[in-house]
Amino acid sequence: MAAILVKDVPDELRNLFKAICAEEGKTMREGIIQLMRGAVERKRKAGRVKIVDGGRG
């Protein structure tokens, strides 16, 4: 699996997201993956997913 590093996330945003994930019984990693899947699925349903460079990058 690939790794993603997100820099310069505002502290308040990070803390609120962490609290939401905790309320839902999931880790921040799980919450971020859920958000990514949702974004991809919305684009896919709209017919707007375009894979460039074989999906890498």
C-alpha cells in the first residue's frame, strides 16, 4: 500500500476530525480512507474519474 503524508493541517481541523473519528469508533486513517473512497465514488458516478499514469503519482 502507498503512504500519504499531509503537511500543514491546521491544529483545530485535525483535532475536530480526530474527535469525529473517535465518536464513530474509527481511526483517523480509517476516516481519511473513507473520505477518499467517497470522493472517488462521487466522481465515478458522475463519469468524471480519469486515471492518469496508470493510477500512480
